[in-house]
Amino acid sequence: MIDWLANLGASTREQLAHLGHGTRLFLKLLTLAVSTLRRFGLVRDQIHFLGNHSLAIISVSGLFVGFVLGLQGYYTLQRYGSASALGLLVALSLVRELGPVVTALLFAGRAGTSLTAEIGLMKAGEQLSAMDMMAVDPVKRILAPRFWAGIITMPILAAVFSAVGILGGWVVGVVMIGVDPGSFWGQMQGGVDVWKDVGNGVVKSLVFGITVTFVAVYQGFQALPTPEGVSRATTRTVVVASLAVLGLDFILTALMFSI
């Protein structure tokens, strides 16, 4: 009984310490926003690394998600004689939910793991310690540009995912099945609200970008300086970021549609 209580206390203390370290790091990254964006060359390079290298998987995934939405949506709406609303169904599904959520999950699996592994290997190679010895803050030089680049990149990738998904829905619904193109685009144009629907999707993608990127840089910064430590940190990035995205999606959806 005493051993169990001791283990519980040690585990609780460790988790509280991680929470404190994470909160302090997050606040420091926020305070470094102005100084980081002034050195935009560093941020630009990371935007290229995170966004350009993720563009292929985002585009291909968005296209096939659009294909599936077009097929499933058509067969469902056809039962009620509303096949002309297929464009509205595809657009709302993508800009409200699937675009931000699926993009964030893919971003965590591709870009998040790259960030964690890169920072973890820098720590294992004592590059971060060398920066400290040269009076260079590794948080300001390494973590902050990657953090803000992820925040900028995520909404752009989500917009690409949604746009390609809508194109995929059009290919299946209009080109393959034969839905009237005027109804497809007209229903979409009349039913999608820029501020309520598209705006909510942008807000979600920003929140998801902050969450996924911070989890990635934090796990890399806190990784043990060993190959096993870096691999475990990379795995934790995918697990924690994915669960955080799904949980935040429910909370944000409940808040947005209750207002």
C-alpha cells in the first residue's frame, strides 16, 4: 500500500513538473512572437520545410476524401430527392470539420514528427547545449521559428485540403455521376457562410496548428538525449497531438454552434 502511494505521488509530481515546464515554454514562445517574426527568414525556411513537404500528402488525402464524400453524399441525398444539394454537403463537411481535423492529424504525423526528431537529435548531439555555452538561446533560435511557422502553415494546408476535396466531390458528383453543375455550385454558394462556416474552420485550423506544433517542439525539447528517447518522443508527439486535436475539435464545435 505504501509503495503504491509512493509511486502515485512520484507520478503525480512528474506530471505536474511537465505541466509547469510546458506552460512556461508556451508562454515564452508567445512572448517571442515579435522578435521571431522580425527575423522572418528563419520562419520562412521552416514554412517551406513544414508546408511544402506536407503539400503532397495533404492534396492527395483531400482529393480522395472529396471522392468519398461525393459518393456517400450522393447516395444518401438521393433517397430524399436532394441530390442537387451535394455541393453544399461536400463544402460544409470539409470547411467545418474534415478540412481542419484531417489536416491537423496528417500534419501531426508528417510535420510534427519531423520537428520532434529534428530537435531531439539536436539535443542528443549536444547542439542545444553548445548554443547555451555560446550565449545563444535555443528556444529563441530553434524552437520559436518552428513554432510560429507551424501556426502559419496549418491554416494554409487546411484551405488546400478543403479546396482539393471540393474539387474531388465535383469530379465524382458532376463528371462521373451526372449531378447538374449549376445546382452543385449554386447550392454551395448560397448555403456556405463565409464568416460562420469558413471562419470557424480557419479558427479551428489555427488552434490545431498551435496545439500540434507546440506538442512537437516540446516533446523534442524534453526528449532524452538518446536514440530511444528521441523515438519515444516522436511517438508521443503523434499520440498526444492527435488526441488533443480530436478533443479540441469537440470543444470548439460545441462552442461555435452554441453561440
